Amino acid sequence: MKIENAIRALAGTMILVSLALAHYVSPDWLWLTAFVGANLFQSAFTGFCPADNILRKLGVGGSCCTKV
């Protein structure tokens, strides 16, 4: 799997999980949704992507978030 697809899958999964937890457990889980969204937003401008670093350490290929 390309790193771009892995990041999208991870972000989407985290958002859906946090929404489910907010609905069934506590609205405080919406902070996780905000955190994921903020990271996606800042990585579009800065090129720094924490998920990219983590996924590369786990062995997922190439990088989409670093500037060329």
C-alpha cells in the first residue's frame, strides 16, 4: 500500500472511531476528531506529517507529506 493511501485510511478510521465513541461513550471523544483534522490541515501547509513518520517506521512505503 502506498503511504498516501495508508494515511488516508488511518485518518478516516480514526475519525469514524472517534465519532462512534463520541456517540456511544462520551462527547469528549470529539477532541480526537479535531486532533486528526488539525494534523491533516497543518500537514497540507508545513509538509510535516506525524502519521507519515509512524507509518514509515512500521514499514509502509514512500512518503507523501514531505516537500520535494
